[in-house]
Amino acid sequence: MSPKHTYGSAALLRPLIRLLGVLRGHRAMFWQSTASLALSLLTAAAAAGLSAYAASLVVQDPSDTGLAQLLLLGLACAVIAHGAFTWIESWLSHVMAYRVIDGLRLGLHDGIERLTPGGLGKRRGGEVAGAAMADAETLEWFYAHTVGASLCAAVSPLVVVGALIALTGPIGLIAFAGVAALIAVPWFLGPLQARQGKAVRDGLGDLKAITLEGAEGLREMLSLGLAERQKRRVLEATERVQRRKRALALRAGAESALADLIVAATFIAFLVALTAAVSGGRLDPALFPAAMVLLTAAFIPASAIFPMFQRLGEMSAAATRVLDVIDAPAQVADTGTDSAGARQRGDGAVRFEHVDFAYEAGTPVLDGLDFTVPAGEHVAVVGASGAGKTTLAHLLMRFWDPVSGRVLLDGTDLRERPIAAVRERIALIPQHPYVFRGTVRSNLDLAVPGADEAAMWKALESAQLADTVREWPAGLDEAVGENGATLSGGQRQRLAIAQAFLREADVLVMDEAAAHLDGIGEQALARAVAEVMDGRTTLVIAHRVSTIRHADRVLFLDGGRLADTGTHTELLERNPAYRALLAQAELPADEPAEG
């Protein structure tokens, strides 16, 4: 947020006003809910006024029961109506709020998808998760308890005050002044509410990010002896949140005290004026109790606006964070229309045509990269860390687009095809594949939704994982922890290969599939890799000589350019830089995402 930004009441409401647009698809339910709330408040006021007036008539003249009985009948109707409208409003407002929040969550999902992966790299995971979960949940209060209630808090007191003026004349203007002053208090304190609400939401986002980072990097922190440091970071972030919440609570307490003062002053002034009017014969004494009860009824909806406004700063900050994700520009424009028609076995020719790319302006990662991989060829992509190997793979997956030049699949620029169509034809098997919490079956189903069990077992057989899965008590339904916490590195790798088998993609992009071998060993997994690569165009980001020597051809990258290409033997014979790279004790096992 810009440092020049001012937190006035208008600025406080701006992101919330934007979110009102979400209600367009739920107009009928919104107005039904708001009308029910207004009728609930008015019938409660009517019931209170009728009961007070009836009691006053009975006290003044016990023998005249006709009007009192009529008033009691009206009271019974008002009480029944109040209960019915209260229930209807509660049901409608919450159903509407949950439907709206569902829509917001879908919008957040779309925003996160547009950000992936480039935009997410510039944001803390905890902040994005906070917008998707906690902030969206906070806005449920806005839709269920604030929007319609705010309208009623303004309209219902005016109706009741109008009734008071009709009953008591100019004395009713005292009630109008008191209600107006009560509503004005939280509005004028809006700038402070905005600052405190934003501080609380930012603090919670920071705490969530620190906690998430600690959970994901727990193994590394323990191995480096950083557990105490992480604990201190969490405690410090928690204390910052608590300090901000205490400041917010202090302001809310001061607002409540000022509200009580306004209400008390209004009641005293109204009581004095009524007493003088009755003593001077200008007001029927029977109306005195009813007028006092109606004054209370006028303040009830106006007082209800306080808890709404006290959370308005927090809701505004939550709305800002949600909208920041929803409005996030796409890292890659999905404007392609050519889905390439029917796919033919043997398709999958890849061409990089004078491709330039940079994550940050002025820092090129790929510089005029130009090469062709015919359909079905097995190519090893080799280079030092930062040479552009991972970037090449990400451009092929359309995680980003080139700054200049083209990436083509079967002669068609990837930007001319829908992103979904591109990723249907290209399978990425990363060095560290992510396994979703669930079961083996659910993870395979992600690759090809609705795949039958026979196809799943065939994919597991090809990936050299079927025997292991059969030994597990639940087989395909064996539970796997978040990010495959219950699996070994090799098992996660082979599960990713099984997903690639299921997808039957034309192009495979593999990041050293043998990097996390266990039990079965490199030869068995090599057979799995060979089977999945059979007949498919394959680009392997290679870190091991054992992988490189089996490739049909090697692409040797240096400084984002294609330094040389040929078989492993040819490059060893003619390229000193290639020999020097392989002469190192071990090629880097992991390349930074920006390389």
C-alpha cells in the first residue's frame, strides 16, 4: 500500500464497497434478508411500545379494558411476527453469506492460479493462505451481519423516531439527535479503525507466514540448530499481534464508553422534556411509558452498529488482501484458441526459437536460446547452476512466457494454445514432486480424473511401485501424508512417474528422475523411466553422467545460451567446458528455480 494512502472513512469503506458487487447474483436473498431484519426490529419496537401503552392505560383506568385488550392482541401479533422475522433473517443472511464466500474462494483460487508460479515467488505463502482462508472467513461477518444490518441500523431508528415525533411532538427531535450522534461516533473514528484493523490483519498474516515457513522447513531448522530461533520468531510475531489487538480493544472500549455516555445523556434530556410536557398538560400521561420504551427501541439498532464498525477496519484490511489476490494480473495470458485438434502418436516436436527471458529486467536468464527437439527424441539438458535449465522447462510448461522469441510444440506457438491444452500434452516430473494429502488412489486420480483401477495398477507397475503398494494394508487406498510425508523420496518420485504414465503425454520434462532412489535401485527405476519415455519426446534436466550418456543428444547450456549440442561422446571429445563440468566431483543435484 502506498505510503501516501490515508485511512479516512471513505478509504476504509472502498474495498468493502467493491465487495458489494458480489451480491449482484444474490440480490433477491439480500433484500429479503434485509427486509426481514428491518421488520424484526420494527415488530420488536412495536411490541415494546404496545405493552407499555397497554400497561399505562390499565393503571390509569382498570375498568376500561376494551382498548387494553385490543392493544394486547396487537402485542401478541407483534411478538409472533418478531420471532418469525428473526428466524427468517438469520437463515437467509447466513445462507447468502456462505454462498458469497464460496464465490470469493473460487475467485481467490483463480487469482492464485494466475499467480502461479511466478507471482507466488514474490509473496509469502502464509499471506496467500491467509487471504484464501482466514481473510475470506472474516468477510462472512461482513455479508451476514454488516451489510443488511447497517441499512437497518440507519432506517429502523428513523421509523421509530418518526413515531416518537408523532406521539410527543418536537420532543422527539431529542431522540433523533441522540441516535445521529451515536451513529456518527464510529464513522469519525474510521481512520483509526482502518489503521488498527490493517495492523492486526498484517500481523496475523506475518504470524501465519512465519508458522508455515517453520512447519515446511522444520527438518532443516532442526539440523541447523535453529529451533530456538524459530520459536523466538513465532513468540515475537504473536506478541506483535497481541499488542495490536490490545490497542484495538482499547479503542473499542473507549467507543463503547462514549456510546453509553451519549445514550445516557439522551435518555436524561428526553426524560426531563417528557416530564415537563406531562406536567404542563401538553402530553397525555398514558403516552409517557410508551415514549420511553420507543426511545430504547430507537437506540437498539443504532447501538448494534457499534460492533459492526468496531470490526470494520479489520474487515476492510481482510477485503483489501482478498482483492489483492483476486485482482492479481495473470503471469501468463491464457488467450490461445488453437487446441491442435486430434493428437497423433509420435507428435511432440519441440522448438525454442531465439528465446530471451529474464525474471527481473536487466538480468537475462536465457539469451537467444535456439534449438529443436524432433518428436520422440530423448534429450539431456546439461549446464552449471544458473545456466537456464529449469527456466527452459518452465517456459515449456507455460509457467512463464518468453520476453522475446517463441516456444513451439509441433510447429505451433504455445501462446496460440489454451494453457490447459498445452499442459495436457506436456508432463513435468520434478526432482522434488509434491504429493497431496490423501491416498495413492487420490493422487493418481489427479493425473487423470476418473481413471479406472486397472489403469492405475498398470501405471504403478510401469513406475516400479506396484509391488510396494500391494504390500500396504490398504493398497491404493493407503493414506499418504501432506507432501508425501509417509513416503520415501524414491516412492514420491515413482508415484510422479506413475502419474505421467496415466496422462500419456506427448512430451516429458524430467528433472533427474533418479535423484531419490531407494530399495529398488537405479537400474530398476531406469527401466521405468525408459518405459515412460518410449515413443515420447523427452527433455531430462540431467545432473548425472549415468543419465546423460543414455540420451540421444545433449543440449549443453552456458549463460542462457546453447553452447553446444551433440552426443555425450561427441561433446566429451570436442568441448573443454563440457569436460570441465563433468570433471567436477558431482554435478549440482539441485538448481535454483530462477536458473
